[in-house]
Amino acid sequence: MQLLIKKVTIISPTSKYHLKKKDILINNGIIDKIADSIVEKNAKVIEGKGMYVSVGWMDLFSDFCDPGHEQKETCITGSKAATAGGYTDVCLIPNTNPSNSSKSTVEYLKNNSTIVNLHPIGSISKNIEGKDLAEMYDMRLSGAIAFSDGKKPVQQSGLLLKALEYIKTFDGMIIEIPEDYSIAQNGQMHEGEMSTRLGMQGKASIAESIHLQRNIELLQYTQSKLHVTGVSTQKGIELIRQAKKKGLNITCSVTPHHLLLTDNQLKTYDSLYKTTPPLRTETDRKALVKGILDGTIDCIATHHTPQDWDAKQVEFEYAKEGMIGLQTAFSLLLSVDENIPLETWIHLLTDAPREILQIDKPEIAEKSKACLTLFNTHEKWNFDASTNQSKSTNSPYFGQTLTGKVIGIVNNNQWHINE
């Protein structure tokens, strides 16, 4: 296969072509040539005004619901959504049925990689029951990239302590959403003025900060490695900032929707805005943006969570949490009105997650494997039934026109171009 990308601006700080407009020739999955002008009659040509290229994007926390909940998503449809959204690599949380608690499930997920590399996250506890450690070492040998109980953060301090100690034997990583169930239990949204107005039970911010403070204490005691995903409060960001100053091996990620939305969106009782962690206040949102600007936040995680129609079209109290986000992530990030440079967003989508997971970073250089995402920052596109690649539609952006379009990806000697 030959692919010729014409007149594309390269965004890759580690590349000598960074911020330069070049032609890129790809031959059998390898970048064959990068030059000012390339002519190749037998190549498929991609050309577009204002087109950029970066290393392929990576997501740290997505749910493909496979195996066990295939009515919501499958590895095939999830990979299609990732491809359309510009992602060449996706880490899959273990909240499946059966849960990803054994090497056989890890191998099943890895074997479903196509143009998108699927990276299974093994469970911390057996069957995600929060009681006993799962066979973490076996899963690691089979390809588990990290360990987490996904949408069910570990509540027992002793269990998380054991997990943090255990992963040190093979330099592994724990990923946790910060939420204390004993405080957040039965909460429907952020506890504050809006929850009071709506008459809904809230999840207090301290449910995040208390759980996070506990995790930081355990991290300091074990000197292990922890990634906090879905941080959503001003206090949470400050705790992580202070932990980093102490030299602890802690990193964190934030979702696009927490950077953009607040609990005000829930005033119409729209369950599409019901997420975990919940949407917080404008003060919290601004604190997250500040965390992007000062480097406290290390990368972006979509928390792509498909839900079928029945899970959302019910009374708010009974609605399931989460929204799909792989296809809309880039457009949402560009909508964060804080003059954050494009290079910052691309770093948070490309090199940053790979650095956190300590895996090889692709390069935009001649003779390197082609792992690329092509995009345009100004082109508009409609996110609707004709463009949605997920099996689910639980997104508040469904039916809207968004700015910032992914043109396609190149990976594993394959390419896909969005229509």
C-alpha cells in the first residue's frame, strides 16, 4: 500500500519537521519519505487545505462493553468510533461480563485490535468485587497495560495498599477514579446550589477529595505508581499538585466534558449529562483548565461510556451514568475557550499518555512506522446518525454541528479516511 499525504503541517515536538508543511509518503505502513514535494503516481493521495498531522492519539479510559454488553458497544463498533475520532490506541476498562480479570479475557481483547490498537486494563480485584486481588501478574504477562477496577474504584484501603505494593514487582500502574462510595452513595449529581434547586441528592466534592487523599497517602507509603482519572474538583487538582511537589509518582487525566460543562447543564433533568464523576461547578471547571495550563493535568481521557436507549430514557434517578466521547473529544477540546495552544492539546493526546504508561512513542520520521492522525481545526462536521460510529447515541452533542474535524488515521499498515 502507498499513501501520499500532501501539504500537511506536522505537529510533533520530537520531530525535526515540527510545525513544517511537508508531503509524507507512506509505503507498506512505513514512512518512506518526507519532503517539500513528492510525486508518486501509484499512491492514494490525501490533500486538504489547513490539514495537520500528529502522532496517533491515545485514550486511557474507554468502555467497549465487550464481552457481555454487546447491545451497547463491541470491540468492532468501539474501534470504529475511535478511528473516526482520531484514536489509534485505546485502553479498555475491565467492567465487562465476565470482567477482565484473567489472562484469557486480556488476550481476547488484544486479539480484537485492528487499525486501532486495543490495550486491555486488567482488574485490580477478582471479578471487580473489591475483595481479593485478581491474577495481576498473569494478566500483565498476557498484555494488560495497567490495572483498575474501572468504574468501581477500590473502596477498601487494605486492598488498594496490596495492589500498589504488588505492581512494584513488575513496574505496573494503578488507575483510579476518585470517589468515596460511603459519601457519594445514591448521589445523582454534584452537591451544590443546582442540586438543591432541582431537589436531587448530590455527590459532595469531598467524596472525591477524601478518596484521593487516601490514595495519595497509600501511594506515599508504598512509593508505587498511580494514575488518577476523571479528576473533577478544584480540591482534587490541588491535592494532585501538592503530591507532585512531594515527588510522588502520580499522574492524572481529565475528560473533555469536565473541561467544558458544569452542573448547570442538568437544570432540564437531561440524563445525557449524568456522568461519573458528576459535572461540577464553574469554579471547578476553571480549576481544571488551570491544571491544563500549568501542567498539573497530564493527559486527556474520554471516559467513553456507551449506554443503550433504555438506560437513558428513564427518570433521572434511574438513568445510567456516562456519555460516549471518542468521536467528539477533539472538537470539545477546541471549544474550551481559554486560548490553550493546539500543541498543548496534541501533546495531551499523543506523547503524554504513552509517557504515563511507559510505552514506545511513535515518531514522524523517515523509516518509522506510520502511526498518524490527520485533522483540521476549522472544518465543521455534523455528529448525527450518519456519522456516529458507536453502537450507542448517549451524547448531549448528538445532532449538533461541531468545529474541528478528524480527517483520518494511519496505523498498522492500514488507513481510514472519514467521509
